[in-house]
Amino acid sequence: MPAESRFLAGTRLALTTFTTLPVRAGRIDRPVAGAAMALAPAVGALLGALLAGVLLLTGAVAPPLVAAGVTVGAAALLTRGLHLDGLADTVDALGSYRRGAAALEIMKKPDVGPFGVVALVVVLLVQAAALADLAGRSWPACVAAVVTATAAGRLGVTVACRRGVPAARPDGLGALVAGTVGPVALTAGAVAVALLAVGAVPGRPWQGPLAVAVALAVALLLLNHVVRRLGGITGDVLGATVEVVTTLVYLGLVLSG
């Protein structure tokens, strides 16, 4: 498959995987999946720009906390809530203290357990509180912050799909994307998100990149634990990574001291 065609197919797959934008998926195979996972931060930046617009427009007519709540809801709507579902399933599996197939079976269940509920509540509360704070900043800083956090969350997926990380199952999204991202694409994505983060905190150009670096370090620890417990990554693990990294970056961007 020609490189350009793989890139275009990867772009379509990235858009259909990470958003609800009306884009028709093209060819799907591991090379295309690798391109899609490498492009995940770019799709995250696009999604972040849309969410920043929602936050600013809603904040112009409503209190910051209301605008933040609407923005969190819009984020779930624009992603079908898949990442939140993945977070709940992954936390339930890890909270069960089971390993391998037994933990994977818990992730397949349609209900959400107490660990998953708590994880959802904490993540949504932290995101809403952070967005309420960001709504009071200048619009360039607000846009930069939301774009950074959303792009970084998808960069977490790029990290999770790097070479050497196995899939937990022989089928499903995890099997399609595990180990498909090479070091060049991973480095390019990390540098791009770090550059976006420079303008996220007015007067502190270092704080945004640092927030991204810390969030990704935590994601690496989480992914290592997941691989030990489950044997590899799954689609749910990717969703959980998105939410964990996004939330930690938001938190890092609003800390002061």
C-alpha cells in the first residue's frame, strides 16, 4: 500500500476511532492502524480546539462551572463515551485483583462496578473543576490548555501502542494496534504536544510541558502494571489511558505555586 494512501487511511481510522465526526473508514490493517495511532495526538488537538470553543462560547453566557460541565459533556458526546467506558472497565478489572483471562472477563461485563464508578466520578469532577479554572484565563491560554490536555490524552494511546507492548487478546482493537507505533512517530508526537503546551500557562512556559511529561510518566507506570496483570493492552486500556493522561494534564495546568 503506498505511503500516502496509508496516511490517508490512517487519518480516516484515527478520526473514526477517536471522534464521532462523520468520516467513512477506509482500509483497516496493522500498517493503517499504526498510522492512525501515530496521528492520535493530531486528532486530539482538533477535538481540543472544538472543546475549547464550547468552553469559551458557553462561558460567555453562563458561569464557569456550568461552562465546564457542558464542555465535559461535549467531550463525552464527541467520543461516544468510549474512553470513559474503557476507564471504568479497566479500573474494575484491576480492582478485582484478578489476572489474565479472569480480569479480561470482568472487562467484558456490561455493568460498572464500584471501582469503575469512583474512577468516573473522580475523573469527571477533576476535569470539570480544571476547565472552570481555565475558562477564566485569556482565550489564547484557554485554547492552548484544552488543546494540550486533549492532544496529550491521545498521545497516551500512541505511547501505549509503541513497539514491544503486546495485546492482551488475539482479537479486538488491542490486537490490531498493539506494537504498531515506531520510535520516530512517537518522538514526533511527543515533541508536537510539548510545543502546544508551552502557551498553556501564561507566564510559565515550562509548566505545560512538565504537566505532559508527568502525566505520560504516570501512564507508563499504569501501562506496565496493566501488561503484568492482563498480559497486554486492550481497547478499554487505551480508553483508560486517554482519560488518565487528559485528567492529569488538566490538573497540572491549573496547579499554582
